[in-house]
Amino acid sequence: MAQDIARQVADQVRTGFGLRLSTMESITFGADQHARLWLAQAADGSRYAVKLSGGGTPAGLVVTAYLAEQGVPGIAAPLRADDGRLSIDRDGRRLSVVPWVSDQRALDGPMTGAHWRAYGEVLAAVHEVPVTDELSRLLPAGGAAYPSIVTATRAMAARLRDPDPLDLADPLVVELAGVWSAVADRLGVLTREVERRAVDQRDRPGANVVCHGDPHLGNLLLGADGQVWLIDWDDAVLAPPECDLMFVLGGVLAFAPITAEQQQAVLAGYGKPDVDRVRLAWFLAVRALDDLSDWTRQALDLDAEAADRDRAARIVRGLVSPAGLVTLAHAALRDSDRRP
């Protein structure tokens, strides 16, 4: 079945993009459950990321095409189909093709000081591009989904406070019920503060810019001589720069924390941003709730593969660890309350 789909996709790439592919290798890393990704090679040896997206909007393709046209470094521009579009339809899903720029993920390292600086330079260049009318129409506001995130968090907390007796036969259900119980007070603070501060975020001064929305090291690829590429723009938003900078200043991945030295290298490339710590704390809190509720949902999916459930549970454990995002967001909210 998987080989049949790959062949069908390759045929559609040939007819839609005029690109003849010789091999299609399925790529399984990534958190997007609604997408399929292949590393494809053409007859001339050129390699491409071929993606079949089932969710979201085409905004990420529009953004990367625009950023590349604006000369932003570190952006792999999507190929245009023969009719000029950035993607073609396959049974209601978007099929897109982007040059495969690197095999080396930043998460796998090693990142040099030049890579860290280039990471900051790319973010700065993205934040500096003019916002067009098309992007204003396409891109959601950063953090706008907070009401549904808060609702999902409270629903998951209620589910784990009183789990179905049949679910209690599953060890992960029992474990995660204990995890959520141990951080219940912190989650109460995060949900209340996200709601309480939401109106203030809209009213705080500051320009909305194009933001990647998820620029962690898993979405960064490394090249020679300190070159980097920022990929996977499906979560692009219009937001204050803090929406992206929280990945550098706040810390998001518990298993890949950024050191003070690395942070300084990023900021040297970015150019010493004027950071609003109250806004930064709010974005951290929204992200913490979103990650915790969604990864817990995946870990509790009794119909999913055991390996996928175990991976999701590991991420949940990381989120509530001393270096995890739930802990960091709670501390950031507390510290921001102390600021004049």
C-alpha cells in the first residue's frame, strides 16, 4: 500500500510539476499526523522533499515563496507546478515539492557558533519583511487559538482526574494521571493567566510581523560554513517577534535546552531585540498548555502504535520536568508579574 501511494504521488509530481522522480523514500520524523513526507530523487541526482498535507492551509507555502523572493536567507522555496500554483490537489490534500537542502538536522548536531548566529539572522530577516495584504488574509494571529487550547487542557485534566475504569488497565493512563495530578496547581495558574492576560496581549504596543511560529531545532537544518535552513512553515502566523523568540529566550524543548552561550550567539545574529517579557511569558504559557494537552492526547490513544504512544509519553514527562516548558512557563509568568 505504501509503495503504491509513493508511485501514485511520483506520477502526479511528473504530470503536475514536470519533474521525473527515480526514487521515493518515506520520512517518518516529525509531529504532523496529517502529513506524509518523502525524500525523492530525480534522474539528474537532485533531491526534493515531497509532501502530502491533509490539514491546515497553504499559507506556509505562500510564506516561504514570498520570503525567498524577498531574499531572506535559509528559506527553501517551493517549486511551482506547471500552472504556476505552489501545490496541486490529490484527493483533497495538498501535494507540494521543495528542494531537499540538507540531511543534517540541528537536533542531531553539532551546531557551531556560526550556525547559532545564522539561526538568529534568519529569524531577524523573517521578522523584517513587509507584511503584504495576502499574508494578512492568510496568516492567523499568533496565540489566537488560546481559547481552544485552554478548553482542551481543562478537558484533559478532567479526564485524568476521573479516568474510565477500563482505561485504568493501561499503564500509561495510570502514569499520566499521576503526572497531571502532580502539576495540577501549575496548570491551574497557566490556564487562568493565559485567559486573564489575553486581552492585555492584544492591547500591548508592538507590531505584528511574519513569524515561523515553531522555529525549534527540529525545524532547523544545518549546512556547511554555518549555513542553516528554517523548514516546515505550516504554523506560520502574524505575531509580535516574541512568538518566535520564546524558542531562544524561554526554552521550549526539554531535551534540547539552549545554553546561555548559544543564546548569546543567536541574539548576536538577530540584533539585540527589545523583548517584552510579559508578552514572552504569555506565549510560553500558551505553548506549554498546547504541547501538554496534545502530546497527552496522543499518549492516551489506545488505538495508536505502542511506539508512538511511548514517544508521546516521553515528551509529556519532559514538559513537566524541571527543564520542561510547563515549569519554564510557570516561572516566566511569575517573574513577569514582578516587573514594573
